[in-house]
Amino acid sequence: MGARHAIKKVIKKEIPQFALYGENTAAENAEFVHIELIETRSRLHDWHIQSHTHRGLFQILFLFGGHVRAEIDAGLWECEGPVALTIHPSVVHGFDFSKEAQGFVLTVDQNLLFGDKLGVDAALFSTIFVEPLAIALTAVDESRQRIEILLKQLMTESSWPRAGHTLMLEWLARSVLLLLVRLHSDHRSADRTGRHDFELFSRFRVLVEEHYKEQWQVGRCAAQLRVTESRLNRLCVRLTGKSAFDMMQHRLMLEARRKLTYVPSAVASIAYELGFQDPAYFSRVFKRHTGLTPKQFRLQTTPEGGDFH
């Protein structure tokens, strides 16, 4: 679900500025990361949050259920959950929630997102804050579930500080926002590619993840997806630069590298686990993809030299 921009304009007036809504604490003294349930603050104000801004604080409203009428700068948005609204510190915003509204409000200090000297973080996070966005959370269920899990972990960490509390809050908040960046990027790719093609590609990736150890052929995947093999290949090349077969092989070799690094099993055992009937053939395929034999790769990546038998 997205947001509908209403024609109605908001009358300009004196706009209050808060650290957190209703609190006059200076922004520089506020937490780097703050999270709370929508109802925590909204219930106190009869589900109405008047127009305001947050100096130096970025805010994301994660609405998983219910309805919000959001005043965003000079427009009115009507949104049904699940959706995420991103708010830049300079954006005037206010909310009217339905009483069954469920979700979280995440507030993050600007220095956490844009304080890195190299500007790498800024380049990533600016994509969802350069303008207010309403990002639907239903298109990719896995992303929505991961975001919700991380937000709940943020709530737990916020309510029970332990060693490394500040760092944990920062890591979790960054993870949430990075997933949101990816989701927004997926939506834009879908818009450019065509929703049907993007959904087909997503279903193919799910098949690859479920069956790469069985080493399904491209034709079997295409049949499962009810498309021709040539169409599936053209779609993969257009979106990734790789053929469907190359994508499947890449996932298989990724798992091979992980097992060689972290699993104390012989190379032959790993080959069988990955669906290879001949360990020697596995070694040839692995070398073709990495430039190293499995044993050479293990010697380079494991602390003890990887001498497993």
C-alpha cells in the first residue's frame, strides 16, 4: 500500500520543534537511537500528533496495521499499513492515527547516518531521506519480516540496557535502515522493469535458494515458473548481467566457499553435500569459478590451514 497525496494544502503556522514529540530536550542531548510503539505517545494525545519537526533527527514511521493520515510538508497522505514513512529533520509532519494503529516510530540522530568521513553511509541512506517516502512493506515478505524482527530487537535492547548497549542500538538501527534502502531499491527496479517481470525474477531467486544443492537445471526452474528457458535467461541477463545458469552456479559456489571456510569436513564430503557425485569434478568446477582448488582455498581462508580429513 502506498500513500495518496491529497490536493488540500496545509495552512502555514508556527511549527514547534522537538527532540521527541512533546519533549523539549535539546536534540544534541537526545539518544542517537530511540524507538517506541506508535501507541506509546499517540494514545497520550488522543491519537493526534500535531505538525512539528525534529532538529538533527531522522524519523521513520513503521505502520504494520491500521491507518494514518499524515501531514507531510504541504500535503496530506492517506496510508494503510503495512508501510514505512521516512521523514527528514527539516520536513514538517504530523499524524492522525486510527485507534487500531500498530507499529513503531524509529528516531535516529543525523550523525549516526551521515557522520562517516568517507561519505559511504550518506550515499546509501540519502536514497530514502532525500524526500519523504511511503515505502510499501508487502512487496517482499522476507524483507518486511526481517525489518519487524529487528525493530522488536531494538525495543528489547532499548528497554534492557546491557554491555555494549549504545553500539547494539546503532547496529540494529543501521540494519533496519539498510533493509529499507534495499526494499526501496527493489521497488524502483520493479517500476523500471515491470511488476510482472520483477515478481518472476523474485520467484526464480526463491527457487535457486531452495534447490541449489539439488543442482536443478535451468529448464526445470523455467518449467516450475511456467516460462520458457530463453525468457528466463533474458530476464536474468537484463537484471543482473548473468544468465540463469550462472546465477545458480554462483549460489552453489558461494555455499561451497562458506563450507570450506567454516565446516570441518573433508572436501569430498562437502562435494557430496552440494550434490556433486564426483569430488574431482567439484574441484574442477570450484577452480573454474575461484581460480583455486578447494584445498588451496581452504589453506588461504582458515586460521589453521584447513587440514581436515
